[in-house]
Amino acid sequence: MDDKKDENIANNRETDEDDEYSQGMHPNSLKALKKNYFPKGVSGNAMGRPMKFDHMAQALNELGDEMAKPFFCNGKEDMTKRRVVLERCWERAMRGEIAFIKMLAFLGCLDTTD
């Protein structure tokens, strides 16, 4: 009796009645596809995914343009907060701190401009 039961289950496949389709070629799969409005290799979202902290980034950019306090400028002329941070990154890289060297290399700042 168990043999008949196993035989019925094996023969009761839906694919036995349907034609075999190669991957992605089933009519239902093709119906689900939308017409491609963009040429190959061009994304439909040119700006990319929106930043999660967009408002915070905007506020930080505004603060970066403010003038830094003289204490942070090491006696140099007036500099923006952004400029102080950039100079500190270079100073720490020049002292041999690997994390800053890697960051500058990753950003392409160590590439020659010849």
C-alpha cells in the first residue's frame, strides 16, 4: 500500500502537465516584467538612495563653513572648521598614523596629479 501512495505523489506534479520552460521564460514570469525605459547600464534612480541623515548632513555642512576658534587654528590665519579638520587629517597621516594614510589613499588624495 505504501508503494502506491509514493507513486501517486511522484506522478502528481504540476510540471508533468505544463511544458518545461527554461529559467525566466515562463509566461507568468514574462508578464511580470515591465518595459525597460532605460538603456542598458543606466539606472532609473540617478541620485541613488536618499541619505538617511540628510538633514543632519546639511546642518553639519553649514557648521563646517563657519570660522574656527583661534585655539584650533594653531596660530594660523582664520580658517573654517572644515579646513581645520582637513589639515588635521593630513598632519596625522604625516605622523604615520595608518588609519589616516589609508583614508587619504582610498580617497585618491595620495595619487600624483602629473
